[in-house]
Amino acid sequence: MRGPEKTPKTTILGGGAWGTALALAALHAGHHVRLWARDGEIAKAITKGKNPRYLPGIAFDTGIEATTDLQTALDQTDCVLSVTPAQSLRMVLNEIRAHMPANIPLVLCAKGIERETGALLSAIVTEILPKAPVAVLSGPSFATDVARGLPTAVVVAAQDDALAMDLAARFSARNLRCYASTDIIGVELGGALKNVFAIAAGAVAGAELGASAQAAMVTRGFVELRRLGVVFGAQPETLMGLSGLGDLLLTCSSTQSRNFAYGVALGRGEVLEGLPLAEGVPTAAIAARLAAQHGVEAPILSAVAAILAGVITVHEAVEALMTRPLKHENLI
């Protein structure tokens, strides 16, 4: 006789909007959920069914065990979701190394490229936690939508197809549909680069350059994403899917996106200090550098990096893009 199935034990690293939303999704999928947050006040609030700092106005189910203690958060877990910002991932992995159970999957849920090294986040996991099977969760999703239980579809990628399928099934619930993939590189690149293009689209919107210019910026940004994808070995169908084109379209169309909102403020010439974290800001310079190193033509990535560095203005960047040599559209 088959015994009762074990309740999945899932640990979320990060008490921000996305970490809280994924913790709720796991709770609704029937998991025993622990969430680690650095801030004790955030941990207390999440335990009580709210996160006013990152998800204001949203009340949610209690049942998430939030803690500031890593050992408690990781005790007997069978899956870890890392939802800490990309640029602090290395630090967090070094902190959890002593407490991380062996051979437990670590699912990357933040998006970016390490600014100092140019490493994709999966490579950092392999370096620091070589015994942890690494996976990536990405796709067109706003934390507020997931937290409210609105329909959302994402991709979970792992090199091992059985693991990818298992994780997709594990996190799928009534309002969260997870597709499986074995293309970790494609899913990571799509998630990281779309943030930079969202800043570009937001800057065009903020500068009031028109919907036509914004559409052109997004479309040509996707071309640059495909170019870099080819160099890094991403599968074209991945870039055309949820974690590539799908995420790009969502992020470049709404001020719910922190990167798009940052770009809007940039285009308007507003003060940028104090704005919510936009991962596309640290990603832009390293993405432009990687494109140059690999001989990939990426004028939008380069323009965003130059704008953020204060080298050129938004209007100067657009003028430079509009006066580039003419060529066939489909010449990749």
C-alpha cells in the first residue's frame, strides 16, 4: 500500500515583494513554507499575514514561518528559492553554505548578471554550492499579481529534465502555472537583459517620445537579446517564450515594473535617489561590456549603460540610435 505523500518543505530566501509572493504561492501549493528575511520587523509582519513595506495594502494567508535565523530557515528543507537581489547573491550563498543540506535544489528567482565578474547567477551557485542542483524560475510576473492569486505563468529551468519537470509540478498551483525547461542559460539571459531594455522603454516613455518609439525600442531590444543569446548558447525557442519575449513585453509596458518606472523617472529628469531597486541598473554596464567582448552589436544596451553613467542624455541616445547606418531588419 502506498503511504501518504510527504509535505514539501520549501525555504524562501528574501522577504521582499517577490520572495513573499513566491512564499504564498508555495503555501497555496500545499508546502510547509519557511521564509528568511534580514529585517526582523518584516519577518514578524509576514508571519501575521502582511508585508506593508513591499506589498502595501495586500493581506494574505497566515501560515508562512518567517525568521531572521538562517539555520532555522534551512532546517530539514528539501528545496530552496533564492529571491535575494542578484548583486548580493554571492554574499548570501556564502552565508548559507554552512547550513545548506547536501543535494537540495536551489532555485534562482532573482534576475541579473554579477556586476564585478560578469558571471550568470547559476555559475555563482555552482562555484559556492557545488553539491546543490541549480534551477532558475523566471517569466512575466509581477509580485502583486502572484500575491493576490491572479493567473500567472512562469518557466522553471534545470539542466536535468526530470528535475525541471519535478520543480514545475511542485510549484504549480491553481493560479500559478509552471512550464519546465532545460535551457538555464536562455531563461537567465532573458530575465537579466529584459530589465535593461525596460529601463530604455521607460526612458522613452518618460521623455514623451511617443508610443511608436517605445515599440521600436522594445522590438530592437529583443533583437539584441537574441544576438547575445546565440553567443551564450541559449535556445531560440526559449527567448521567444515566457522567460524571454513574454517577460520583456510585460516589463516594458507598466510602471509596476521597477525597471520601467526607473526609466520613466530617468526620461523625465527626476531625482533617482530613493527609487526602489531596479536590477537593470547594475546589469546594464556589465551586459554592454559582455556584448562588446563577444563582438555582439548591441547599441541599446550600450546606450542605456552610457545614460546611467551620465555620459549622454536620453535624447542624445535616441538621436544616435536613429542615425545609425541603415540595413536590413532581419540581419541578426
